[in-house]
Amino acid sequence: MVFTSGFDSIVEEAYFAVAAAALRRGYNCLAYDGPGQGAVLREQRLFFRPDWEAVITPVLDYALARPEVHPDRIVLYGYSFGGHLVPRAAAFDHRAAALVLDGGIYSYFDATTRLLPPWLLHWILDGRDVEAEHVLSMVMAHNTSLRWALRNGVWTFGADSIADYGRRSRAYTLDGVVQQITTPALIFDPDDDAFFNGEPARLHQALNSPSTLITLPKAEGAGEHCAYGGRSTLHQHMYDWLDQTL
């Protein structure tokens, strides 16, 4: 199990998110901080990059050099934003036997800009930064969640401004590469997740490779982002699927 974390994760989070459950079921688990994450961001000053295959390929090279790793049973697990980075990498590196996307994101750009008024998004894409930043500052003064997300995006993407972060995020889409994914995928879709908001189903429909979409219900505590209130439910689905797929 190779764990790719998300937009604001650190490598240690992997233990609670998936590794402890993996070890109980006899899986090895390899977790890493990639560009834009954890120590790589803070100590090496490396930022998110859309061509995540450049990150996954050396990680898999390392995993496959380990004697305890079965070369035909590698699982790539994408957590939150990792649910976009992992399928992007899998479009170019086909050595994994399965993908688990918690949850899947076809277009990070669409997911993050969906709540913006169309005219404001046009200002950002057209480079009208002074006007856009003025409006965004007023919105952020009243919306603390949006303020955090935009500021974290500027930091982790290495952007010069919020408008620059918006433009940089356009590269984070599976347009033109999704058809290259050949690995079977399990995609989770929490039913009360405002961030994913249709992206898991969109990715499921776009894949040509075998794909299973599982909706995680709010009634079972698993409806929030990454099923934070129902990880054991997610683990049950995931490892049952992996037992069959591998």
C-alpha cells in the first residue's frame, strides 16, 4: 500500500488514515511526503506539481526494491487531493495492481473554483488580479474556511498570489490523460462532502479501466470529507475490494 496524502497532510497522518488498518490485514504500507506536503514543503521548499508521475515513479522504484514487497500487488492509495494526484500518475506509470481513491477528483481546478462567481473566475483567468484580489479579500474576511484554503493553496503551490494560485490549478485535471489509466480503481464518494461535490462520480464515468464507485452515507458517519467520521466503514469496503482485486 503506497499512501499519497493530500492538500494539507503530513506523512504521519498516514498511520491513522490507512496504515494501522493495512498492517492488521497483512499489508505493508509505504507513506511519503511529496512536493507541496509535509517536510518536503517545509524543509525542501518544493511545491505541488501536476505531473505527479514524476513523484510516484521513484517512490515505486524504491518500493519494488524492497524484498518484502510483492511486485504484482502494489496498491496506490490517494487521500483527499491525493485522489487526483494518484490517477494522474497512474496514467503514465502502470506498475500498480489497483488504485484506491479517497475520493476521486477528475479536475481539481473545477472542484476548487466551483463556488466562485463566474465573473470572478474570469477576472482571475484574464489576469485582472487587482480587481480579483480586492473582491477575494472581502469574501475571505467573512469566510474563514475559504480564507484558509486559498492561503494554503498559495503556499503549497508556490504561487505569488491567490489569483496566481487559481491559474496554476488549471493544470490539475485529467483531461487528455484519463483514457491512459488501465489500473482497476475503487473510488469513494462521501455523500455530504462539499469539496468533492460530484468529482468522484465524474472520474468513475470517465475511466475506461474497471472502476467501482462506493457512496459513503452520512447516516453511518462516513459522509464527510474522506469519511472522517467513519474510517472503519471505509476500511471494510476497501480491503474487501482489494482481497478480490488482488
